[in-house]
Amino acid sequence: MQNLTLSYLQIDLVWEDAQANREAIEAEVLALDSCDIVVLPEMFLTGFTMSPETCAEPIDGDNLQWLIGLAGRSGKALAGSLSVSVAGEYRNRFLFITPEGKVAKYDKRHLFTMGDEPNHYTAGEERVIIHYKGWRIMPLVCYDLRFPVWSRNCDEYDLLMYVANWPAARRAAWRSLLQARAIENLAYVVGVNRVGLDGNGLEYAGDSQVISFDGEILKDTEPFKASIDSVTISKDDLNLYRSRFPAAADRDAFVLSGVKRRVVEL
């Protein structure tokens, strides 16, 4: 089975300045060693803005074209979320873009009420599983982490990918829940969070991690510091563990009513 090498950018973001963030991210991505996927934080071009009227761009606009071009030039898939305008609505949209220019999308399901997100954005309606390089990947965004039913693994995925702007005041929850999601779903988890201060004065610790299917922390990035880290994960190790410890066979049988599911082959 093919291994998968993930690189991720735990970076400070310039508040609501897409051009400045594009320039910084492009330089980092092009300087990276070889990897399969580069994971960026939530709303990586603006920070966690509640001003989509001025910051969001049409989904097929310049930001998407820039991402497609960067994926092609770097030879790496790119993943992270943007504030976008879609058919008169605003979405916090996770994008996964391959070097060949193929695009998968997932809209954040759980909008952060305490941050007024539901008054500015429309929630997603479907779970998405991305098939890429022999791996099944489920993309999720920030607050989604607190809702285990939404991320429940019914033999659908091998890797959970969380991108976030998760404030430092709740960093213990971030760290604990990432580890819990890996253990309960028998899957790898990567959680990528930003650092620095945003335009509302909120501080972010980062605490980006890659966690194994048994809860082992494979990569634990230094908090409060802009960093770039990489890790290679093994499909053989995952399959072996699942065969030796088949806890998923004992899971409760229930379904999410009214939820759409979509698989994207890339």
C-alpha cells in the first residue's frame, strides 16, 4: 500500500488581506520538499472573518485559479478552507485541489454560534469523502471537531483532516478532541491550526498535530510558533491495526437522517 506524506503550515495570517497571505503561502509551498498534500488552516487567506460581504470571493474567482496554479507548479495537492460566495450565499468552504487541477469541496457543517458565524455563512448539507492516491479522506472544519456523530467512521475513510482557527483559550479541548477522534474512528487524524492574533484580538496557539489510529501523537508542532512540519503515514500499518483490533465491528447501528453523502474520486 502507498504511504502518504503530509506537510502542513501552522502560520500566522494577515487579517483580511488575501494578497499578503497568498504571497506568504506561495513562497512556503514552493520551498517545501516533496510531499503528497499540503494542509493549510481554516480561512487561510483572511483569518476567521465575519465580513464575507467584503472578503469572500466567487468560488470560481481569482483565489481558486491561484490555488489551481500553485498546486500545478508545486506538484502537491492543497487543502484548506476559504470564505466564498456561492449563489448569493456565503460558505466556509474546504477545498482540496490536486496538481492536475481537480477540485473537491466540503462546506463547514457546524457553524460557530459563539462567533456569530451562522449569521454570516450558510451551513453545509453533506458529508464528503475524497479518494486520493489510494486513501479515503474526510475533510472537516474547526467547530466540526466537537461533534463526533458527524465524523463517525462507518468504514468510509482512513484519514480525518481538520483545518481550524481554534483560539488558544480552548487549546486543551482542541488537543483532546483530535486524539479522541483518531481513537474512536480507528483512523489517522491531522489537525492544522493557525498561530498569532486575528483582527478581533483573539490569540491562536496552533497545536497542530498528526495522530495515529491508536491515539499516538506522531507529530506535535510547537505551540505559538509559525512552523512547517511533515509526516508520512502508512496504510499498511492502519490496515494491520484494524485487522488486529476490529472494534469498528461492534459499533452501534444508526444513521444520520436527511444527510447527503458524496464521494469524490480525484
